[in-house]
Amino acid sequence: MSARDSSNPMSYRNLGRHVYGLAAICFCALTVAWRDFNGWQQIRPLGNVSHREILVYLAAAIWLLGGVAIQWRRTARAGAGTLGLMYLTFAVMWVPFIVAEPLNYDRWGNFFEQFSLVSGALIVYGTGRGAKAGYFFFGICVISFTLEQLFYLSATASFVPKWIPPGQMFWAVTTTIAMALAAIALLSGRAALLAAQLLTVMIAGFGLLVWLPAPFTDPHKQMNWAGNCQNLAILGAAWIAADYLGRNRAAEIANSPARSRGAAR
């Protein structure tokens, strides 16, 4: 059987974890280059702690080790566990901000952006129920992505390049609806694989059209670089979810009675 045969669950290509690991390595490079948390929304809560220089290099080392380890099958679970714990720490640090301003959805959005990365790590690390829980959590995070775009629709539209027809608000509304439909599909299980694949493509589009050009516009703005890393990491998590569904689909096909009868012949 060819390694490209999607009916063999063992041959399914897990490209998502490679993208996810690459994002961690990019985070490492960015952290070392800037050595500052204050302008970086993802881990801004660390900006006021003492001896933060130590934390900068510690975070960089963890990103590098986890990002490299997740690339290989034998060490993928260790890498996923390492990165997952780190992203969980960053997510938890947003909880006090949520408690202080529960009606400010930006706080919730930051939490769920980090938690989506935890979810991706859990899918890679977990087996059986653990991976399923990670997938479910990722679906919840997609709901948050939808709400964040909806509540800040004008800001979302401002990110859309002006040269893309028919207009910025059109694409802000369209991508918000697409995210909502993806969340429904992921959590209901109806057309979930297709939804995960299309969501992955859409997030990749955000990276190519919105974030990739940003450093060329203003290379001295840290968030332009951090946004690329963050988008790449979320892309990796979405791709991991799609890979998870793809493996499950391949396993179902491989174990179906019809296929078993065919193999017996």
C-alpha cells in the first residue's frame, strides 16, 4: 500500500504538528531578538515581573526545545507536552484580567487564543479521550475567534488589505460567518473534516494577506512580527485538528465491513 493511501490511518501525514513546531521556533527567535514582553500581547502579563530577562531566555529555550522535539514522531509527545504547558501558563495569566474586566471580550479573546494552542498540543500529546478533549477544546476556541471578530468587526475589517475586492467590511463579515459555521461543524461532527480543512486554509490566508506583509510595512513594530508567529501557531493548531479528523476518517474506512470483505477476497 502506498504511503499516500489515505485509507491507512498509519500513513496519514501529520503536517500540522510540523507547522505548530515551526511557530514555536519562530517565537524563540522573536523572543531572543526583542528580549521584551511589553509590546507582545500574547505574553504581556509577564511584562511587569522582576528578573524578566531570565524569563525571556527561559521562554525562548522552551520554545526551541519543544518546537524541535515535536518535529519527530518519537519525541512529538514530549514536545507537545512542553509547548502545551507553556501555552497553558500564558492562558492562565489572562484569567486575572478577565476577572477584572469580564465584559471586555478582548481579555477572553486573548485567553482563548492561547488555549487554542494548548488544544493543539493536547491533540498531539493525547491518545483516545485526551486527543478528543483537545479537539473539543479547539472547537470552543473557534467560537471565541468568531465572537472576537464579531464584537470588533470594524477592527477586523481594518486588517483586510484595501486592494482586495469587494471591500474590507465584506471580508470581515464573510470570515466571521465562515468561522461560526466552522465552529458548528467541528462541535457537531457534521462535515467536520471539511470544515477543519477550510478553516486551516482561511487562517493560512490571514497569514499570507494580513500578517506576512506587516513587517515590510513597519519592521520596527514588534507586534507585526509577533502576529506572524501567533497566526502560524494557530494555523498549526487548526491543521492538527484537521489531521486528527483525517486520521479518524482513515481509520473508519480501514475498519469498515465493506473494506474488510474486499480485503478478504
